Amino acid sequence: MDPDSKRKLQLALGFAVFGFAVIVSYFSVSEEENSQIDIYLVIDVSGSMMDQSKIVSAKNAASEFVDAFQLEKSSNYRIGLISFETQVHTLSKITDDPSGLKDAISRLQPGGDTAMGDAIRTASVLLSQEARPDARKTVLLLTDGIANRGIPPINAAQIAKDNGLTIFTVAYGSDADRSTLSQIASMTGGKYYQALTGQDLVSTFSDIANVLISPIAHYGSRTLILVAIPILLFIPVIEKGVATMIQKAEETFLDKRGTPRTNCPKCGYINRTASKFCAKCGTPIKGMA
């Protein structure tokens, strides 16, 4: 392929990738920026959470989770709070008021059994009633134990799945029912996490917030644009530089071996005398055998 055709192909490829990236970026940004999410925090406050460090870490993690969404600045997100022990308590309906929600979080008090399934079912019912029509219905479930009251959590997860909920589950400490929590997340299209310490818990809640907030498709399209720009602007230069380096290396090699050389009449590339065609542009080298 001659240099002009090669350059045109490179430019066409660059513009194709760039155009595709712009189109994907436009639609993905539109989708992400208009995406609404209604979330229920479902927090285990059973007797096993009575350890002061556990409940304090849970409160801190939940509060920082709320802060991450900047509810007062964005209409895309709303969050509610459910706690569960022997009974299930709706402490805050989904709201965009961070102060009221964080006040409810600060009043979490542990004691009782673990009605995990009932809590999932309650969140499912409330989200079905309260969620905006276009909002993604999401639950963040935290527990440090095993369900011992109410309906089985897997049965409740099936109800949640049927109602279009996505459940992110967090096993807190070493005694949580990791198998059940992993299955719940898998069933509903969420993700399972394990947090062994209070600091892990805060980090895990932050990670989940980032997963919900970050526009993955948006950044993916931006990556395509970043790939396209070098193709458009720099590949011809890079190609020329690489070709020059290769040519220099070949000249050095040929000089050391004392090999006869012939310049291409079209592009000037230095070929071995025995060559019938230029190795760079393919032009016949006249007078060669």
C-alpha cells in the first residue's frame, strides 16, 4: 500500500472511531445524567450489632453513603432507611432530605433477633409503592448475622426480583451468612461484598455509592475518544518516526555487513541491492535482477 493510501486509511479509521465514540458518549451521558435511583438502606440492628464499635461503624458508613449522593444538589437520587431486628422498622421513607435521613441513622439502636427476609420484603413493597416510574429500585442490605425470624431471605429475594429490585448485600464481620447474601445479590442482579472491620464497612459503602453514581458508559465512551484522538493526530507522526528508526537500524546493519544498497526512486527508502521492489512503498527498483 502506498503512503497516501495508508494515510487515508489511518484518517478514516481515526474518524470512524471518533465518530462512534461521540455517538456512544452522547447517548450514554444522556442516559446516565437522567438516570434516577431510589434506594433503601436496610440495616441489621439485631442483638449481634450491640457491640458499640459495630453499630457506630454502621452508622458512619450509612451517613457517608448518604453524603456521597449529595441529595440536596441532585434530583436523581432518593434514599430511605429500614432497620430490622425481631421487627422491621421503616425509619425514613425515600427522600431527598439528607439531614432528616442522617438523623434517622443516628437513632439506630440494636437489640432482638434477625428478620432479614421480612426486611427485604418490606423494602420491596415500599419501593414498588414509592419509587418513581423511571427510577432504578435498589436496596443496600447490611447484616452481621443469620436470619432467624420471619420469611426465608431467599424467598424474599425472589419477591424483590419479581418487583424489579436490585440488591447489594454486605456481610459485616465473620459471622454473617455469606452464602445467603451472595445468593441474594446474584438473584437480583446486585453485588455481594464482605466487610470484616468497621473501616472495611465504611469503604464498602463508599464503593457501592460509586458503583451507583459513576457513569460507566460515559467513561467508556470517553476512553474511545481518547483512543481516537491519537489515531487522528499522532499515528502518522509515530509511524514516520518508527519507520525512520527501522531504516536507521537497517542501514547500520547493512553497513556492518558491507551489503550493497539501492535507494528507492520514489520514496528514497534504502533497500538491499538484490531487492526487486522497495520494502517500504512497493515500487519496482529498476535495473535490479
